[in-house]
Amino acid sequence: MVFARGDVSGHDDQAIDHNAPGSNIEIVSWNGPKDPENPYNWPLRQKWTLTLLAAFATFITMMNGTIITVAHVAINEEFGISDANFPHSYWPVTSWAVGGGCFSLLILPLMEEFGVRWVFLLAYVAFVCFVIPQALAQNFATLIVTRFFAGGCVSILANTSATVIGNVWDTEKARNIPVSLYIVTYLVGASIGPVIGAPIFEFLSWRWISYLQLIWLCALFPVYFFLFKECRGIAILGQRAKVLRKEGKLAYTQHEIDSEGTSMMMIVARSATRPLVLFFTESVVFVSFMWSAFTVGTLYLFTQSVEQVFVGLYDWTPSQAGYIQAAIVVGEILGWVGTLFSGKIYFDSAARNTEVPGTPIPEARLYLAIVGGILGISGGMFTYAWTSYPNFPWIAPAVGLAMVGAGSVIVVTGISDYVVDAYAKYAASAVGIIVTGENTFSAFLPLAAMSMYSTLGFQWASTLLAFISLALSFAPILFVVYGKQIRERSPFMKEAMLEKRRKSFDSSV
């Protein structure tokens, strides 16, 4: 699922010339650095309330993508679908992920126009509306189409939830834990879907998987309606300006002035083209795209391969195989603890930064991510591969799954943080194309699982994935070794580094 992990704080903090000649426009800005309505100045309790609400919303909506995978046999029987030659039962997940990619272009324009709160609440209501036909579907096509739009709504929800972090936490150190918390809930939500869906399907029916989602989504809506406050700076200032204009004053925010004449279509076009430019011209973005996309795609692939392996080796039912994905979730939570240690490594690197003294080295974000990729994802895949024999207890391949889960959180968090640090104001575009890759791989990579595991066998299919992961994990070592030279050759990264130098100089004066 696509989500904005870049600089999307929405705070209008440009320097304003209030005495511009010939201007009688009142520029609406914050009432000093301690304005209590500025989300950066909110009490910690209020910041954490909004952050936890955003993270939990991501968790409960992301599980919608995979929660029905455990019921594919019953769905196939009801709608006359066969998986004999191709995993057609995965199409509802593919359409869900593709919907997320298509709707992602609307996120920035919508937030620019309406702010975070109302975009979130409207997307939440729309999501609930598209869960209803998932429960009532009378044919397979209805399931695929409605899940396309449900995935699009989740994309908007996940992105608006992610922007909360940039909106309320103003420094890198302050954002470190909230960002990692958001990413782990994003990944855990996708991985835990089969674990939650299995008992519902086992004791009720596949339709009750959607009915119960409706129950808890509707029960939680009042909580979000009353507690999910607007936190996007330019939206708050925009409301102030509207109030003043109603009083007859010529009041505008700097953002309104700068964006005058810019249509929503122009914003959509810009948000779509810049990520593509970065993808085709920046080696860092390309490698990060492949590494992160393959990592997330692998987690979705497990919704297919785990069932093949555990049903084939231990004669389990699809529901029992769904429970085993709890091992991935446990690993992801352990990996989140590792990301906190990675943050310490990053901030400690400031002491040895000779390029911009006192500022952490961007490549320090990758140190633990490389280890997580090699030992966690690749090592876990090798373990999963070569313990996939009936003479091994089921816990052995489950340990491999947990290792992959831990590595995935460390890798995705490391890549996200590194790209944000290296590209600064272009981070939203760089991260946008990367998570589009995650979305694409999660949609289509699992479609190859059945054929790959049937043709190559359980051991060599997972080994192939392990070697691909290993190659992708070694590539970023070049960024660590030649980071300075790479940044100097990249116009985008060079501009970001010059901005950091300026800020470092200003803070030292």
C-alpha cells in the first residue's frame, strides 16, 4: 500500500515579507513560535493520542488486504473458481493493492485542499461502504471490484495517517519512534490478516470476516470523529484565513498565495511525474525501490507459500496455515525493537560527520538495514527453505518466517528513513515511487508463488527468493562506502545536503 513517509508536514513556515510594497493583503501565519494551535506546540499527550490513533487506523485497515486469503477454498467453491492452473483466488488481494496504487495520486491534492482530518474521515466512511459489498457479494467479480475501491480508500487512510507524524513531531529525534511505530503497524496489519481471518472463518463463515470488520470499524468511528483533530499546519492556518475573510479582511496564508492558479490536476500531474523522474535518474531511488518492494512483496507472497508448505508437509488445513503467520508478526514486532537501536546508531553518527559537522550521516540509516536484509530476510528465507521437510517439526520453518518478519521491518524502516534524510524536500516524491513499488510487488509477486513452489519445490523456491534478497541487501553497501560521492553527483541529494549545511551554519551562529 502506498503511503507518504516523506516531508509532508504541511506546515507553512516560509519567511514572509509582511511589508511587501503595494500589498494590503494580510498574511495569516502562526502567532509566534509558541502558538498553542501550532501542532508542533501541542502537549505530548495530545501528540501521542493522535499518533496512536493514526497507527491503529493503519493496522485495522491494512489487515483488510489479506484477511480473506484463508477462506479462498470456500470462496472458490461458492463462486465456481478454480486454482488448478493459476491462483485465481488471489485476485481480490491483487485488485486491493492495485486500487491503492491508483488512488495514491489523489492523496497530496486532497490534503492540500481539505486537510488531514476530513480526508481521513471521508475515506474511512467510504472504506466502510466498500466493505459491505465484500460481505454481500453474489459473484467473484463483485468481490474483485469492491476490493479495488476498498484498497484505494485504505491507501488514502494510510497516507493521511502517516502525515500525522510529520505534522505534530518537529525534529528527527522526536519522529524516530513514531515513524518506526507507524511502519510496524503498516506491515503487521498486512501480515496478521490471515491470523485474524482464520478463527472467524473456522467458527463462522467467510462472509463473517467482512461482517466483523464492519462491526469494529463502525464501533471505532465515533472515536476517530471526536479525537482525530486537524493537524496539518496549512489547513489550520487556512481556517484562520477564512474566518478573517468573513470579517471583511483580505487575509490569506502564504500557501494560498503560492498555490494561486494551481489546479488540482496540476498538483496530481506534479505528484505523478517527479517520482518517475527520480526513479529513472537516481540510482539510490532505483535500488531502494527494488529492495523495499521485494521485501514487502515477499510478506504478501507468504499468504500463498505458507499454505502450500504447511498443508503439503503437515497435512494442515488452510485455516491452520493462516495461524502460522503469527510467526511473521512476532518477528516484525521484534524487528521494531531493532529499529529503535538503529535510531541510536544514526544519531551517534553526527559526532563523526566531517561533511556537515553535528548532523547525522544519512547512510547510517542503512547500517542495521543491511544486517537485517542479510541475516533477517535472506537468513530467514534459507531457514524456511531447508527446514521445509516433513521430518522437521513445524516450529523450524516458523522460525525462518519470524526472521523474515524481523528483517522486513528493519529494512523498510531503514530505507524509508535513509531516503527521507538524503532527499529532504524531494523525499515525498522519492518515497512515493518506492512504496508504489511495494504496492506493485505485493499485488503481483504472490501470483507466481503456486507455480514457483510447485515447479522448483519448497526448498529451492524459497532459496531463489533468499538469493534475490541477498543480492539486494549487498547493493546498499555501495551507498555506505561511496555515499559522499553519490550525493555530490546527484542534483537532488546535493541540494538537500547544501540545505543541511545552511541549517547547520545558521544554528551555530
